[in-house]
Amino acid sequence: MQHVTLNTGARMPILGFGVYQIPADRTEQAVGSALAAGYRLLDTAAAYGNEEAVGLAIRRSGIPREDLFVTTKLWIQDAPAERNTRRAFETSLTRLGLDHVDLYLMHQPYGDVYGQWRAMEAVHREGLARAIGVANFSPDRLLDLVLNNEIAPAVNQIETHPFFQRTADHALMREHGVRHQAWGGFAEGRNDLFTHPVLAGIGAAHGKSVAQVVLRWLIQRDIVTIPKSVNPDRMAQNIDVFDFALTDDQMAAVAALDTGATLFFDHRDPEMVAWLSRRRLDG
Ligand code: NAP
């Protein structure tokens, strides 16, 4: 497994396993299979409702804690944000059954972002979150957070796939030492990604699947990726991407697929802000 180094000095696998939309009662099995397949980075969130199952799978695996990199995420908190963020973090730790997480992300760029961030800085200073970061932050919001706080985010996890490549976001993150992590690396299969002729053609040249081409393309862009699958064969396929490389021409062919637009939602769209802000989690 290839690793990247965060601005904390910590090492993070460049490829991990995401558990969004895996129902809680199927998550323990899926994570168990992923760990058996060799994944060591797990990406969950309070909002996914499956932190407990992730924790159970970790304990059942017998894999030493120090060999794992566990990420979870903070949902938007009511005021007072600092106190509620602390409580939400402790709830996540309890659900996971862990004494620390490797990365704690602010899931959405909404609410009292600065209050939430100060509480995240505090749990980081106490060693309870070895690194802290954000998700779904646009370049302007990210830069504001970087420039006006004591601790800069280690990671920004954003929608990134061949149809929405985030090159400007990537350049800004690189400039400020924020690691780019892709969510939805397969665009969840939208735009017929898994049968796209350009991606399939590159795959045929290497004897690899479209999924493997996409993951390889992300890795060669130095982007951390966390594909989700409930299928053990696909889990094995998705981690088997370290024995080939896209040529410069193939990287350019994938670069040409960028539409510059989201296939999911724009976090700066007022309707989206309102919709996500209405959601609150228990605990
Ligand atoms: P994704 O990884 O782009 O796509 C997952 C889909 O691809 C599933 O339907 C899966 O089906 C299928 N798939 C996986 N491997 C395949 C393969 N080799 N061949 C064919 N199909 C394959 O989508 P995602 O789950 O939205 O994103 C990945 C992770 O990013 C999430 O799990 C989550 O951890 C994180 N995320 C974060 C945010 C955020 O706001 N921060 C938002 C979304 C996601 P099967 O399961 O049936 O194999």
C-alpha cells in the first residue's frame, strides 16, 4: 500500500474503504471483508449510522489498532457549537469503541463552522483525533479556514471523479498543505462510468477494469481515494491497483473527460444549504 503524509506528519493509506450507504446491519460484514482484503483506512461518519458496526468489525478483525487509519465525521451542530461538537465527537468515539480516531472531518461547511473547528482543534490537541480536517469545502471557504485558525485542516474530502476533477481545488489544497481526498471516486456509477468507452479502452490496454483505471488515475494525481463496495470481489479488485500505471497520454485522455460540474449537489447552492441544515442527528 502506498501512503501519503499529512500536515501532522501522520501517514495515511492512499486508498481506503468507504461505508456510506452501507446499511448498519450489513456494515460489520462488509468492513470485515474489506479488512481481510487488505484495506487499512476506513471512512465512516456519524451521519452514516454505522459507526458501531465499523467498530465491531475492527475489534473482530484482531488487527492491531496502530495498523488502522479510522476516519469519522462531525454532523452540523446546534449552538453552542463548541460544547455540542465535543459531545458529538465523544458519541462517535463511544460508538466506534475506540480511544482515538486518526482523522475527524467536519462533514459539511455549514453552521457555526468556527465554533465547530475550535472544538475539533481541542480534541486534536488532546490526541483524541490524531488529525482534523473538513469535507465539501469550496476553495474560498477552505482558504478562510486555513488562514484564520491556529490549526489548518489536514484533509478536504470532496466529490472527485473523471467527470468532476477539481483541478483548481487540488492546486489550492496542494499550495496550503491540505490533502485532497476524493469521495464518489466512481461517481457512484453515474454517467455510465463503469462502461465509459475512454476508461474501458485504457482498462483493456492494461488488462484492468474501469474501476481500477479510475482509482489508478486518482492515485497518480496524488489524491486519496475511498471506494465503497459491499461485494468482496470488487473490494479485491479495487485494492489491486498498484501493479500498473497510466501513461501520460492516458492521464491526458481521462483529464479530457472533466465537465467541471458536480453530478451530485453543489454545496454552495442555497437549496442544498437549507436541505442539509434541516438535518440533525440524535446524540
Ligand atoms: P463510489 O465509491 O463512487 O461508488 C460506489 C458504487 O460503486 C457502489 O454502487 C458500488 O456497488 C459500485 N462499485 C464499487 N466498486 C465497483 C467495481 N469494481 N465495479 C463496479 N461497481 C463498483 O461512491 P460513494 O460510496 O458515494 O463514495 C465513496 C466513499 O466516500 C463513501 O463510501 C463515503 O465513505 C465517502 N463519501 C463522503 C461524502 C462526504 O460528503 N464527505 C459523500 C459521499 C461519499 P457495490 O457496493 O454493489 O459493489
